[in-house]
Amino acid sequence: MVEEQELLDFKTLMQQGDETQLRQFCINTQPVIIADYVADIPREEIWYLLRHATPENRAEVFSHLSPDVQLDLVEILSRYELISLFTHMSPDDRADLYKQLPEERGESILPALAQAEREDIRRLTAYEEGTAGAVMTSDYATIPPHLSASQAIEHLRTIAPDKETIYYAYVVDERRRLMGFVSLKDLILAPRGRLITDILQPEMVYARVDEDQEKAARKIQKFDLLALPVIDHNDSLVGIITHDDAIDVITQEQTEDIEKLMAIAGRHEAGAYMRTSAWGHFRNRAGWVAGLAVLGLVSGFIVQSFEGFLMQFAILAAFMPMLADTGGNTGSQSASLVIRALALGEIKPRDAMRVVLKEVNVGIYLGILLAVLAFGRVMLMGGGSTIPEGVMLVNIATAIATALGLQVITATLIGAMLPLVVARFNRDPAVIASPALTTIVDISGLLIYFYTARYLLSV
Amino acid sequence: MVEEQELLDFKTLMQQGDETQLRQFCINTQPVIIADYVADIPREEIWYLLRHATPENRAEVFSHLSPDVQLDLVEILSRYELISLFTHMSPDDRADLYKQLPEERGESILPALAQAEREDIRRLTAYEEGTAGAVMTSDYATIPPHLSASQAIEHLRTIAPDKETIYYAYVVDERRRLMGFVSLKDLILAPRGRLITDILQPEMVYARVDEDQEKAARKIQKFDLLALPVIDHNDSLVGIITHDDAIDVITQEQTEDIEKLMAIAGRHEAGAYMRTSAWGHFRNRAGWVAGLAVLGLVSGFIVQSFEGFLMQFAILAAFMPMLADTGGNTGSQSASLVIRALALGEIKPRDAMRVVLKEVNVGIYLGILLAVLAFGRVMLMGGGSTIPEGVMLVNIATAIATALGLQVITATLIGAMLPLVVARFNRDPAVIASPALTTIVDISGLLIYFYTARYLLSV
């Protein structure tokens, strides 16, 4: 996201090493922009630059760096510097870093932190990756229900410097159970003496700590919220997810969906392409590709078992690639539409019948179109092939067209049904990767192809 | 998103038609939830229910309905009801609806609106779909630079009821040129008498009206903003994009990317799966599928021109499906990784050489792995096939393994390079759909396969 010229200017600045200018640069540049600048320079230089920033800004730049860079930097840092970093980072970023630290390193700094911070880290790191609990922060504002509007504003003013957002304040009872929330806009608009109990919005949207992070993020999107409260099993408020973390979760889940769709394993983390080594990429992709190649054995067996037939009708071999591609394409199309609609909550597994009916319908239209195309194709270019005596080209064209039509209908149906079946068993439908589907419909396609051809050509 | 039981309760409520209860239901239920409830019921019933809501709530429920339902409803509405709806909708939703209205309907209501509203509609509908100008709203708060902090808070309190957000206030000069912004948090924390000019943050992130909507939304994500100001060609502030619209833009662009990746045309609108008819789905998918089937002619020609060779080595036909699938899989994997990294701004077209080198590396690893697998496979299961006299199975295995290895390397490289080339010409790299890629690497794969085999088997 950084322009080339600016990057050059920055590198010159670093080479000159003018302390005053570096300090000025750290003050005048937004932390996220500094993080962009330093992404590619040697780790030692990053820390050299950050020494010129205030502890707060340093912690913020650090939070914007990728996890790999963070871990590399931690190795360079002295224990004292690491403790200062931990003290100034926001609770959620700090907890994320702590989870990544080598165990002894983490334990070595814990005793140096304040009791409250230690407990905060312990609480925020307790939840499984991918849950609402793991993305929430503990930097939220609460207000007691008996305050007046003007007292509440005064209260928020006092705690504002430490809180990620004061635009939403959560009203909790003495056991921290969520009673509702007020927005700062409501407080400002309310008569000064009006009690919080009379202003608060009691109908609340919230997430449970163990809820899926994407589900929580989608609530923020649906209800246009700035933040979503997260409650534990005692209905006590334990954190909030902010709107900016929700966007990041949605982007991350999206990358994950695309990668799953293309059968790529791995950590699915944003911005990881360049940082992952070629060997890492290989490992992420090899499993599926090799597995599918093995599954492809079945296709090989089918072709082999029809070898005699194929020798007789060599023209059938010329249409095998089109059969395989078209089946894969139509199957993948309906699978990705269904997976996306499931992910956005637009359809549910219980809508299966309606989806299947719709896809059969689409499949029939597509099947007819492609059968007509294939028929024309065989009639036009089939003349060059060897055809057994007594068989007419039009018969072969009919057989290939029929097989292709059936293949398209079957592939569309399989593509739509597999994600629905997976979703019904409460698994992520995106595991129906497009390459896996391609291999599956290849098998069904070859069976349809050879049996139809053999039947219609009455061999 | 609605639970079955709640939906049943709602339908019972509608059947009973108790006016008081319906009015109560409209008051107690969040507009977005009402929109969920009514999504599937007949249009007349939707409007019957909404008559029981306040004009403000009615307009908000209406905004949450899908464009199709909105247009259907508009046909039922009287001119008077439509004008009331327009008056109460938020500026951006209103402009979106206006753009969809049949021309005479839109013109018929314009004269009944206030001058300011008419101009607002005209301004907001002036920008092309997909630009920052087309998603922005005009409901933002501005403050003059000479106010004090407490005067500014008072000012915001006065205008708050009409504004989508008062948490960011934009400071503009007399020509509406953007000087900076203050957050309500900054105002609350500042000493009461401090002047806005001393508090405002002058280093601003903004979007131009004609900037791509996704680029604008990504700025909100990157800088963790609540809203992004949009300026025109005179540097004047003309609107803002809010954080919730940014999430919607990102979700919409993601759906678009997945659909493009699977070669599905159409409007790519969120939540459109069930609403699109089977015929509509057919039209969205048929073009690409048919086009690719025609492109597949080339594969057919290649196979046909090697027909004699294939008759001699029938075993080669058995490995054609695996060759096609594996090439398609590895090519699609690298294409989707590169497309995603480009979309997230992680790599730029100028990084092409580094990406290509990395992918060649990955391709070599994958190629070796799959060549070994193929070799083993031919040795194990090749025995059943007819082999010309004088040719040993191990020679055939070597030929097939070599061809497959070369195919994987080529496909990985093509998959990585095509999106980069497209991006270099400033087009959306997502047009390199996975099905298109599959068809292209099929052609390269068959050529590699037959030439390698013929060369190594020295026919």
C-alpha cells in the first residue's frame, strides 16, 4: 500500500540515521503506515526505528505488523523492552501475541506485569481460535444503571483515555450481567437528569464466548453496530468485538473460503502469501493435490476397463477432455453458489429441497445447451476420426450429446447437494473444494459417458 | 436468520390481524428483524404490516429489504406513501432506490420533495455504480473551525437527530474544503474552551468520488475508521462512507470474487441466490460454460491428431483424466492465491518476478511429487493395458511421469502469471476464472503429454 517514492525517501532517512528526524518521522506518521514501510526491511532496523517512537506508538506499530515479524522482533527485544510493549498494547493484540510466544518467554514476563494485566491475558487467551472469545477485547466501557445522563457522560470522560470505544457503554448489574447498552449519542441527546435505566436499550444483540467468530462478525454487519458485547456462560459481560475487528474477521474468513474452495490447506491468514516460503506453499497445496491424484485412480480404472471399446471408437477419446471440463465447471459453479449462500445465511440446510429443485432446473437448461453444442461439434469435426463400419456419425453424435447432457445435470446436482449434506452435519460446507468436486464428477462423468455410449451404439 | 418458531408466531400474528398487536410488534421489533420476517410473505401483506409502523421505522424496514422486494412494493404504494417513504429514508438508501425506479415513477415524486432533498438525490445518483460516490451518504456532521470544544459538542447535539453518525465531525472551510476532523471522544476529552483548530487531526485519509468502492472500504478497514470522507474534484467534502457500508461493500466484492473465480456472470448482489430464477441462474452461468466448451474444441483436435498414436498406446488414454485434473487443480490453486493477494493489496503487479519465481519453485516441488505418484501408479496398474511389443512398462511409466511433472510446473506458472498480466493492464485479475484456467491448461497439458510421450517412447 506504500508508494515507491515514499518508500525510497524512508530508506534514505533510515540510512542517514538522523535521530531527531527519525523521532519526528515516528510522531508525524500514522502507526499503520509505519508498519507498511518497515514490512520488508531487516528486523534489526525495524526495532532501531521503533526505539525513536513513544512507547504507545511503538506498541501500536507493533500491533499492525504480521505475526511472523512480531515473533522475529520479540527475539531481538530485551526482557525490559518486551514488558514495556506488553504494558502498552491493547488487550486483544497483547493476548494474540502472548499466545504466539514461546512458553518460557511468556512465563518470564508475566511476573513483571500488574495483577490486572496478568489476569486479563489469562482470560483472553483462554478461548479457542476462531471463537468470539478469541477476538474480543476487554477494553470496553461499562456504566452502572443508577447514573443520570450527565453523570454517565462525566464517567465516560474519565475512563475514555483507556478505552477502545466510549461510543457504546454497557450497563451491567452488580454481577456484571448485561442489562442493556447506551450510545454516547443517546446520552448527549437525553435530558441531563434522565436516568440510565430509562435510556438504555434493553433488547440486545450479543455473542457467546464460544460462538463462531464469523457468526459474531455477521451480527455486527447485520445490525450496523460499532461493537458487539460478548457474554460467558453465566451471562456476564466479558468483552466486546469492535467493528474494525469484525471487518478483519470477515476478510480472513473470506480468504479461508476461497482457499478451501481451491483445496489449499494452511493457516489462511491475511497477507500471508509473500511471507510463506515456497516449501510452505508446497505443503499447503500438496496434500489435496496428491490425494485427488490418488482418487483419480478410479477414473483411470474406468477408462482402462473400457479400453477395448475405446480402441473401437477412438473418436470418444477426443471428447473426454470436454466432458471432464464441462462437468467440473458446472458442478463447481453450483457448489460455490450454494456454499456462498450458506455462508451468508441466505439459505439453510432445511432449504435443501428448494435448492436441489432449482439446480436440477438450471442443470437441465445447461445440459440441453451443451448437448446441442456437442452434437454440432461431433457432426462438424468428427469426420476425421476412425469410425467402425456400419456406425453412422449421427449416432455417435447423439450418444456423445446425450452423455454430456446427463453429465451436466448430474454434476450440477452433485455440486449443489454435497455442500448441503456437509452443512446438515454442521460442518463447514466450504470443505467441498472445487478440485475435489472436479475429481468426483470426473468419475461419475466417465461412467455416464461410457455406459451411455455403449448402450446407444449398442455394442 | 429467523428461527422457525418465531416465524410461525409471526405468521399467526399476521393471520389474526389484530391492529393493536401489529402496531406493538412493529414498535418492539428491530427493523432489520422485521425485514427478515417479511422476506418470504406476499408483497401485499408486507405493506399491510408496515402500515402499522411509524413512518421512520417503516422507511428503515424498507431499506433492509432486497432491491427486488423494494421494487415490487413500490408498485403497490400510492404516490403519497412513496413520497412519505422517500422523506424518511436515509440519503444513501433513498438514492439507491431512486436509481432503480422506473423513470416516470421517479419523476412523478420529485416535485413533491423539498428542494434540498431533490438536490441531494440528484447529487448522490450522479456517480457510477461501484465508485465511492455511489455508496456514500450525505448525512454527515460538519463543524466550523472557530468553535470551542464545548460549543462544538453543543452544535453536534443540535444536529444529532438527523445525522447517521456524530462520532466524527468534519472541519471544513467556507468552500467546504476538508481541513481535518475531530472525533467526539477528542471533543469530550479536550478542555472546554480549546478551539477546534487546535484539536483537529489534519492528516486525513479520504476517498475521491470516482475511486473504486472496494479501495475506499479497505481504507476504512486499514485505518480502523468509523467513517471515511469523500471529496470531489475541487477537494470539497461531498459525503462519507460509514463503517457498516464498508462491511457490506467488502462482503459484496467477496461474493463477486468467488463468482468470478467460478466463471459465473450476473449482478453479484448479496442475498440473490434464492431470488434469482432458475432461468436467471442459467443465463448467468451458460455464457462461460458454453464458451469454454467451444474453447475445448482445441483439446479435441489435439487428441484427434494423436489418434493413431493413442490407438497404439491405449494406456495413455487412462491417464488423460488425471493429467487434466491435476493441471487444473494446481493451476487454479496458484491463480486463486495470486488473485487474493492482489485483491488484498498484498502484492502488486510490479512484484511479478518474485511471485513467478516462488510459484516456479512450488511447481517444481509439486511436479516431482506428482511425477513420483504417477510413476508408481503406472507400474502398479499399467499391467492390464495393451502395450505394443518391444516397449517396456517402465518406459511408459517414465514418459507419463515426466509429462505430468512438466504439466504441473507449466500449469502452476500459467495460473500465477495470467492474473498478474491482467492486473498489469489495470483489469480485475479475478476474470481469470478457475474454469477458464482449467480449459487453458488442459490444452497445454495435452500438448505436453503427447509430445513428451511420443519423444520418450521414440515412435
